[in-house]
Amino acid sequence: MNNDNIAAVFVRIAHLLEIKGESGFKIMAYERAADSIRNLDEQLSGMDLVAMKAIPGIGQAIAEKIRELNTSGHLQFLQRLEAEIPPTLLDWLTLPGVGPKTTALIWRSLGITTLPELYRAAQDGKLHTLPGIGSKLESNILQALKQQATD
């Protein structure tokens, strides 16, 4: 795996952790690691754990995850996380005004996990009944989803 792929995995983990409601410290650790990895001149695939841990933002746990990615091409931690939080929720983060907390609120309150389900909920006026989601955000979500459908 190249550095960009590894960084993308850690960004994905950070988003899933945020949707899950994990601590900001844990989320920032994965975001910081992704930033450091993206900015490296050298590929992680050629490094041992000691060299990886010398990179700012990479400690023992993240270095071990990098090693697992490099040796197997996948990460058990990410697989467990995706078993808990539907990965389709990450698609929602591209919508204007929809961040991880809003995504989590809608998912947990309405039990929906896909963009078509989100579209139907917005059409039916179910979103603005949730705390913190007003009619304007519901309308913006509906418009963004309509736009995506025509693109």
C-alpha cells in the first residue's frame, strides 16, 4: 500500500469514529497520522516500526496498523468499525451542512443508512423533526441529493 492509500484508511477511520461518538483525542490521532503520512517523502512500506514511530503523529498502535495494512492489504480494526457503523454513512459527509454528528443523529434516530433512504426521509419531512436539524438543513440536503442524482 502506498502512503496515500494508508492516509485514506486513517481518514476513513477518523470519520467512522466521529460518527460513532468516540473521543476527539482518538479522532484527532488518526487525522494527525493521516496528515503526517500524506506529507512523507519516503514510503511507509519500506520502514520498520521504530522508523514509523519517529514520524510525528505515529505511535505504537498506529505503526502496527500501518504494518498490518502493508503486509495484508487490509485492517481488522477498520473491518470491526465498519461492522458497527455502516460505511455508507460516510457518503453523507459530502452533503452541505451534514457532518458526523448530524449523520449519527439521523442514523440512530431514523435507522436509515443510505443516500436514497436519506432522500426519502428529507422528502417526507422527517429530518427537521430531529433536534438540531431545521427545515433549512432538510431542504439543503434534499437539494444536494437531487443535484447528485442529475450529475
